[in-house]
Amino acid sequence: MRRISRRGSQSIKRKRERGPFFEAFIVILVAAGCAGKAIAPSRPRQGVPEKGIPRLGYSIQVGAFSHLDNAVRLNESLEGRGLHPYYFVHDSGLYKVRFGDFSSREGARTKAETLRAAGIIQEFYIVTPDDYAAVAQRKYGTGHLRNVIVRTAKRYIGLPYRWGGSSAEHGFDCSGLAMAVYHYNGINIPRSSREQYMAGNPVDVRNLLPGDLVFFTTSWGKRVSHVGIYAGDGRFIHAPGQGKRVRFAKLSKRYYQTRYAGARTYF
């Protein structure tokens, strides 16, 4: 991998070409979360949208907890039902939980009412597609959305890591963190790093912009096993590993330079 200097990161282009991106290699991953299979040659990717943002539909928001443990218990209960929830810190300082990607308000409400009847949740709020930051980019531009994504990721700094899960009690694995940040802002990316890598457009390291996802081969030779959220100035936010907390890291650090596998953008 080419060394990334601070000077180089400051000269990153602000605008990318709108044409298709092609790479000689793609990563084929077999496991959910951060683990995957070795890089293998492939034909140029097809079917990846070159314009627009993969939108999230209607979501269900529940809880308004002053103590994180309460949000944790709700999060784990919903996770056990395969709903892929995530918690976030509201501007008020309260902990709240969101989940779901429904095509209609009625579908979201029906699901919420079912969960309430079962005693899983109490009061709820339906988040509409127009509520997300991804919609605001139509007015303020993608630069605004990128800044919001980075600000959202910063709220998770300090949270402990756990491989394979997105429970607030045990922390976020690397791909769970990326999914939570993107979904909170209305961008529909998958849960696993395999699908996240395959879903986006390849980006050259010289053209990275805040909000892009960066992937690494941190274990098992050439296997992609880690993802972070690029924050600009050569830094990214990630869940680094067992026993550690979500934090900033530098792409220029030799450890990440030698393990860098590529980047993806979704808008």
C-alpha cells in the first residue's frame, strides 16, 4: 500500500468523478461481523449504483433512558428477535434505541404494536425517511451528510468492543458500529462487513472523504477482518479489538498501512 502522509491527506480531492469505479480484486467474505475470506481475483463489479444514496425506510424508535443499562436490556431483547437494533445518545443525553427498515409507516406501526402487545416495548415513535440526515443532503449537499456521519460516530468513542455483536453492554464490533452510524442517518448498509464491502463503490485511498468506510486485513494474512469510518485528515473511527474501546486511529500508522485492503463509499 502507498504510504499516506498528512500532507497527502490534506490534498484529497473534494469532488470525485461520477463515472463507474473498477478494481482488479474484490474481497469475498464468508462470515458475518468483521471476519472474512481471503481476497480473490474477480471480474469488475456490476450492479452497484453510481448515483444516489441507499435509503433506509421507516424505523421504530423506543425508549428514553437516563441509564445505559436500561437501553442495553431492551437492545438485547430486540437483538434476540433478529431485529438488528442499535442504541444512540440523543441530544438530550438520554439513551434511545432504533430498529427496522419498513417500506411503509403502516408496516412499522403494525410491528411496533405487536411488540408492545407482547410486552417487549412500551411507547414508540415512527421515524420516517424524511427525518434522516440523508434527506438533508438534498438541500445542504453531501458534505453536510458526511460531517453528520462523523459526528455520529464520535458519540460512540469510549464504548468497549465485542466481536460479533452490537450490544451496548458489550460494545460494537467493527461492522456493527458502521451499520449503527449509517442507519441512524438514514443510509441503508448491511450488518456484516462482507455485505458492507460488496455494497459500496470502491474508492482510491487518495480520494477518501469523511464518512467513507475503510477496510483492513488485521488477521489471517490477506483476509479482510476490520472496518472503520473515515473521519478526515488521515484518521478513522473504529472498534479496534477485544478489551479495547471505540477510538480514533491514523491511516498513516504502519500497522494499518500494511494491512489496508480498500475503501467503499455509498454516496
